Amino acid sequence: DNMNEVFFTYDKNGCITFVNKKCYASLGYKPEELVGRDITEFVPEGERPNILKNINSRIMKGEASSYEIPGLHKDGSIRHIKVNASPIIENGEITGGMVLAEDVTEFKMAAHKLDLQQVYFKQLFEGSPDGIAVLDNKDTIIDINRGFENLFKYTLDEIKGLKINEVIIPEGMVEEANSISNSVNNGNIIQKEAVRRDKHGKLINVSILGYPIISRGKQIGVYGIYSDITNRKNAEEQLKYFSLHDVLTGLYNRAYFEQAMRSTESEGGSLTGIVVCDVDGLKLINDTLGHDSGDMLLITAAGVIRQSFEKIGIAARIGGDEFAVLLKTRDEYEITSALRHLRNSVEVLNLSKPDIHLNISLGLAINTDGLRKPADLFKEADNNMYREKLGHSQSARNAIVQTLMKTLEARDFLTEGHAERLQDLVVILARELKLPEHGISDLKLLAHFHDIGKVGIPDRILFKPGFLTDDEKKEMQRHSEIGYRIAQSAPDLIPIADWILKHHERWDGRGYPLGLKENEIPLQARILAIADAYDAMTNDRPYRKAMSVNEALMELKHNAGKQFDPLLVDVFADLMEKVQINS
């Protein structure tokens, strides 16, 4: 009755004859509740045939047996019972059986839980994208997962039994690796970013988690978990780079430049000197050829500045068109040589690439006595730069305008001679209208430069052989405004800037860009419109043959009062007819 295991007896009919007190702890029944009842009542219904079979086939034949059965607890739950059954023999006759039973439910549950943990660990170990190595306490490799194989390109057969620090540690990092190993082997959890090496010698940025394996309070090994952080490190490097560099030119940016000036001052040193550079005419290039061309001008300028000062200074882009150089030397010869190199490079560049004109204004300030503050040096260099810029800014803009005109002439080869013919036509009409000679000179200038804004129109639109789409027409119509901005930048063209803007207005108000009509349109623009249309019609184009003079004059008269000033059309037609008769 005082045994630690459940003990009960039954007769040969399977009726319980005795139960000890332990039964209450295992199945929830008091002994008096079980005595006299059939033993099969305390197992699930599906197990009862097996119990009867065991009694009949073994116990009643005098054989002992051992097995596990599910037992029904009084509360309805199932308990796992390990049974050792033997027959009871009296006077040589089997009168029943006796059972020694042990409740193994908790052991079963613990075993099941352990099995699940092993399954979970195996799936986690094998399926983890991170590289995992299982090591003993001496850093010897016991096992690795697929993540480790993928990361470091080793198979388990290649490295099992080797020291981890002999396999993946780059030269020069052994001491750091040993420090990590010692710390983890002393029971510490370590997380650290480091560089490791794969089978082929490639260096990999990894995050390492070193984790001690503890069993029954004793450390039996180490998990080494390696996460590839190469992409993150590259992104961090890019962010760091772009935080200190100008994205367009690759030079340092204003933030770095100002930081470098402050560092010089805070560290007790003195800045030797500053050069401030400004790209002349950038706005004009942006407004006419577009920001892509402006960007190319800035990239070109940055390259020249970097090359000229790379040995004696640090170049940075500090604004839209402004650059600055922190000088490392006070040697006047070196500084003068760098400035001369920059100016010569700009000159050579403009000769070799006439399609784009680069001009850079420079300002220099040198800290001769070493006592001046960086901010004062920068202000002096900036003032010197603006002084130079004022001295040749207009000539620089004129050079850009001339470059744009040459570019237009080079692109507009299909209408070669158009400007010269147009000048002759407007002069004939202007003199018939008795305009003053200075006005005729401006008209000739208009005839030559009226389409200068086309330099800002893409070739795919300017030279498209077929009809333009609505969007392409809008893009083409921008050439009047672009031309106006160019003319406003050149003193020689300022008198005709307004006429360039309005030379595509129509008499009926359906022109562009302002929708002016009749006498709101300047006389010079009305004269040019007639002469331009006449010349276009009487000369070959890629998409059609030239009209005859009479056909062209008929077309002008047909559009008089619509596209053209009707009075001027009459005057022009009479003139052309007289010229035709005389010729």
C-alpha cells in the first residue's frame, strides 16, 4: 500500500480485487472506487480489446508482460501508463493477475517537447539564410548549415575538425578573432561586425553572433552565426559618400568644405589659402540648351578644377555654379602654376570643343601670416572672384551667344543660305516702306538671329522629316522664348530680343507665344514673317520641292489677313512681281 508505483490485482475475470493508495495520484480514483470494477473500464474504449487479449493470451497462460497503455483519469484526461503485469498463482493454479504501473505522462510530454525542439532547431539550423557553425569549446568545427556553405563556399567535409579561425579569418585579423572566441568560450554572448574570408579569398562584411551552448549548467560548445551585411555596408558607404560629395560632379560638397574649414580652425591650425571659382553663363546655357547641357558644363568645369589643384588642394562644389579649393600650400609658385594650368586647360577645351564655351572666373586669398580666420579668407577670395567676373562677364556671355549661333549654323545645314536670302528680302521690303537705315540694320540682324532659339530644341524634333505631334509642336514653339532669353544676354542682340520673341505671332491672333494680333505685333516681326514664309516656299525642303514665285505669292495673298499683315503682303507681292519682270 505504501509503494511509489500504482499496484493493483484482479481476478481471472478481470475484476479489480485490490488497489493501493498511489492510484489516486495517477488516475484520481480512491481505492474503494475501483475495487470490484472491471479493469477495462479505465482505458479508452478502443484499447479494451487489447487489454482483454493480453490477459487471456499471456496472464492466464502464466506469462509476465510489459507494455504501455493509455489510462483514463477520473477527470476524463488521458494518462500514459507503463505496465508490468504478472499472473497470480495459488496452489499451482492461476487465479488472476497483479500489475505494477507507473504514470509516465510527464516523461512522455517532456520527450515529445524535446523532439519538437529538435525538429524546430533542425529546421531553423538548416533553413536559416545566415551561416551557422557549431563549435566545441576549442573552436573546432562540428557542424555547419547550408547558409554557412553558401556564404563561405566550404562544405562540411572540407572543414569539419578544423579550427574556425584557421578557415575564415583574413590575414591581420587573427588577434581580433581570437578575442571573440575567448570571450564566447568564457560564457559571454558576443555580437560584432567584422570582415571574414571565404574559400576563394573574397572578403565579406559580416555581423557575428557568438553564443555559448549550455547543457545542464555546463558550456559544451559555441554557436557562431554569421550574417552577410555586404549590401548594408555598401549602402552605408554610399550614404557616407553622398553626404560629403556632390552627386553631379563627384567633388566634395559644401557640407564637407565647411566642415574642413571648421576642422582647421578647431584643431588650432591655420588655413593656407582658398580659391573660389564661378562658371560664367551657366544660367544662359540652362535656359537655352537645357539643364542637361548645363550639367555637362559643370562636370567639365569640375574636371578642369580637380586636375589643376589635385596636388595642392581639395576641390569642392559649394553652390550651383560655384566651386572652391582649400589650398594645402602657401608656395606662390605652386599656386600660380595651378591657376595658369586651369586657364590654359579652359582655353584648350574651348578650342577642341567649340560646341560648348567654358569660362571660369577665379578669386584667390592666401593666409600669408597664418593668422586669418577661414571665413575671412573665403570672403576675400569670393570678392576677388566677383571682381574678375564683372570684368569679363559680358564678353563671356557674348562668346556663349556666338558659340550658340555657330551650333545653330552647324545643325541647320538643311537651310543653308536661308539667313542671307532672308536678309536680302527684309531689306527690299524695309526700304520700300522707307524705314530708317539703323532700323534696316536691326532687321538684317533679326533675319540672321531670329531662329537662334532652335539651339535649345532637340534634333529629333528639329530634323523630324514627318509631321510633328502636338507635344512636339509645343516643344518647337519654345524656340521663340529661348531665343529671346539668349538675345537678352548679348548687348548686340538686345534691340531685337522683343522681335525674336514675337516673330511667330499671327495677324489673326492665333500665333505664339503671346497670341498678339494685328498692330500689336511689331512691324519688324510682321515683315520677317512674310519674308521667312516666302523664302521657305520658294526653296527646296526634304519633304517637298520649291514652289514657283507666283505660287508662293498666291499662298501669301491667300493667308493675308490671317497669318500675315494684308497691307504688307500687297507691298511685298508688288515688289516680287517687279523683281521677276526685271529679271
